[in-house]
Amino acid sequence: MFRERIELLLDSISDSSDVEYSDTVQELIESAAEYMKRVVVLEAARSTAKHKMEGEEYREYIQQLDSSRSSAHNKLISNVKLVNRLCKQNGTPSVFEGDEDKRIEIADFAQLMMDEYFSTRIL
């Protein structure tokens, strides 16, 4: 589903003078992967760091990881909005069909897109 929409957009871009926008599409995919990585790193740290850190050290560590996760999420949101604008300009279906102002929907989109890329990888 996502891969198909991305391919439609990339085909449309390659037929125009906007070939450099293919990098923007690549950034969307990579930012989704980076956001998922940051979520996993944060959740793993919440499980493990509390056993080796105490008090303020633990809070600061988790806060730093959460800040990194939030930055990755913001980058993902920007890339979703940009790629969806490209879809509209090129007359292709939006890659993300949810509400661009709902952070949780975009987070869920990242997971679904990464699941699709993983399950359809070439072995």
C-alpha cells in the first residue's frame, strides 16, 4: 500500500523536471525508520536503565533519549507533509492519508510503513 503509493509518486516525479524530489521521498522513508529506532531505544532504556542508574541520572538519560525521539518525530512529520504536498502536485494518492496534525497518527503510519517495507523486502 505505502510502497505502491511511493512508487506512483516516484514514477510521476521521474516523468517531470522534479527528479531531485526523489531524495525527499527517500528522506521520508529514512525518517520513519529513524523515528522507530528512537522509540525502541527509549523504550529499551526505560526497561534497562532503571536497573543500573538512579534518580537524577536516570531522569536525565531518559529525558535526553525522549528529546531525540521527539526531534525524530518532528522530522518525520515535516517529511510526511512535504511528501503529501508532492503527491498532490503530481496527482498521485497521498502516501499518508490520516490527519497531518495528529502526531500519534503519523507515529502509527511510520510503524505501518516500516512493517510493510520489512515484510516485502527482497531476500
